[in-house]
Amino acid sequence: RDIALEQAKNGDSANDADLEEIQSAALAAAIADAEAKKEANEDLSDAENEFLAKVRALKFSSSALSFIELFENANASFQTMLLSSNSSDVTEALRFFVRAKHFGLPCAVSGMKHALALMWSNETNIQEEVLRAFVDVFVAEPGTDGKELLPENQIAQNFIDLVGQATVSELASIEEAIGRLVKKEIIPPDVFSILWHCASQAEGDLRASAMMVISMAASADPRIVDSAYRLQNLFDAGLGDYTEDHRDWKTARSAACALQRVARAKVDQSSARYLILDLITERLVAVARGDWCMDGNEHDTNSWFCAAEQAINAIFAISPSPEKVSMEILLGHQAAIFGTPDHPETVTDSLRLSRFFFILGHIALKLLIYTEVLSSSVRRANAAKTVSKQESASSVINGKGGN
């Protein structure tokens, strides 16, 4: 073997493939010799015993890698089973991903992301099976069928990791799953305390993901964010100095999404809730105007678009007069682009124009929806008033007829 290897290394015609093949053959022969000696009960040297121990470790590792590769390759087949019209196929695929997560296989999380789309299935039993699998993978201790939950910090970390790696379409399915768990009171309240702490103290994507999970939970239970204390936390964590200094548009977007779960503010200068919502609206205006954007930095503006869209949505959700706030935003953009009558601008940055036209279009759309909602409210009020008058008139006529 040694001679063959030496010839292969020194030979001019030997290539890497030949050398690798010879080395593999030499290793296999050495393993066979060592195992033959052990079976024959021959005395082995310390070096040979060490060699056999390494061989056993190599075989174990190779078997483990083959096992992992086998299941990873099967991942595509199981994801295809999720699309089957046969509910038993879907159920078995879900159970596979649950077991895969318990074994720590990477395909488990990606498979569950695909499975979460079935939260929108027309079949109730499929929805329940998906929710059960979601609990088994991200909330419960392995092998307990959801009866024993993971520690609160582990559940919070699982949610943050899941949201941080999800696409926009996956986020909608994750929100539906988390919302149902909140309604069923399966998620411990301490999980949200941990998420609030992460949203306040963490940095970067971790901060934004924690805020997004809070927003998802609030879609099912607005009390998670709709109190003066929590709104102050949201203001500091999602729209405060950190977000402005780092131009953290992901966190601003997540905070704006959470605010859309909050009931519209009623003007009351003595209410702590109204006062904090007023401060939050001012920060949302700053986001929508692009006050924190860097002109000349295209990436910064591209990241701003999603945050600005959600900021406008939040303003129309919480502000008692969104049309006035919208005018303030548009006038701010106008001044930044065209200047003032005393100091007109002759040249402007193209990114400022793109931000202005984006906001102009989105506000126009939101105002159209807002006016339609108001018109519907007026029509319903008029109809109720008409019915009330008719009922009053009928009662008067019936009274006279009785006399």
C-alpha cells in the first residue's frame, strides 16, 4: 500500500482522482487488516487499538451523516405530501417534521414554514393538525404531545428565530398560528415579557423580530400593546432614539405594525393613553416624512419604504384626524423637495422625489378607504335615524288607533 501511494504521489500521470481512489483503497485495506487481527484475538499494539477506536468513530460519523442526508433528501418529498388532497398524507408529513425537529434536523424548520400555509386550509382538522405540529416544534417539550411547555425564554427565542428568517407570505401564516395560540391561552404571559425586554434591549434584527412577534400576538389580544404602559414601551423600543440613530427601519416597521392593533385615540388631554399616542403619532410622521433618511444612500431609502407604508397605516388606525396628519406629512415632503417661498429649491435629490411620490400614492389610497368608511358610517347612522322615526310614528298611530 505504501509503495502504491508513493508511486501515485510521484507519478507524472497520476491525477487527484487517482490519488484519492488509491488512498481510499489503502484505508479500507488497513481497516480490514486491523479488524481481522481483532477477530483472530491477536494482540494489538497501542497504535492499532487507537486506530480501531478511530475507525469506530469514523463509521459512527459516516452513519450519522448518511442518516441526516437521507432525511434531508426526503424533505422535498414530504413537502410535496403537504399539498396532497389526502388529509392522511398531510398529517403524516406534519408528524415527520415534528420528529425531525426533535432530532435537530435542519429540514424541520423549513418544512414547518411550508406547512404553516395550511393554516388557511378549508378543512378544520388540517388546521388543527398544523397548529398541533406548530406547538410541538416551537412551544412544547419534545415527546410530550404539547402537555409540557418549553421554558419561556426558549419559546420566545424560537419565535424570534422563526420570524427573523421568514418571508412576507410566511409571516402571515405565522401570525395566524401565534394568534390562535394566544386566543387559546397556550403561550405563557412571561413569554411576552421576555419579548418586550428583547425589543427594548437587543439590537438589529433581534430587536425588530421581537417587536414583530409582539405585533402578531396583539392581533389576537390587543391588550398586549394597548395600555399606556405598553404604549410607552413601544414608543421607546420601536420609535425611540435607538431607531432614529441607527435608522433601524425594520424595527420602525414592526412597531408600526403593532400600533395597528391599537384602538383609535379619543381626544382627551387628561388621558395618559391619548398623550402617549400623540407622541407616537409625531414619531410616525417623522418616519413617513423620511426625516431620518440619508440622501444619496439608495439602500437606506429602499429599506425605508416598508417602514413608511406601515407608519401611514398606523396613523390611519390610531389618529383621531388622520387627514390632518397626512397633510402635515405631505407638506413636509413638499418643503424638503421644493423649499419654501422664501428659499425655493432649484435642484433636488432623486431619492427625495421617490419617497414623496410613494407617500403621496399611499396616502391617496388610505384616504379613499377612510372616506368610504366614514360615508358608510353616515349612511348607517341615517338609516338608523330613519328607522327610529318610523318606529316612533308607528307607535303614535297605534296609540291613537287604540283610543
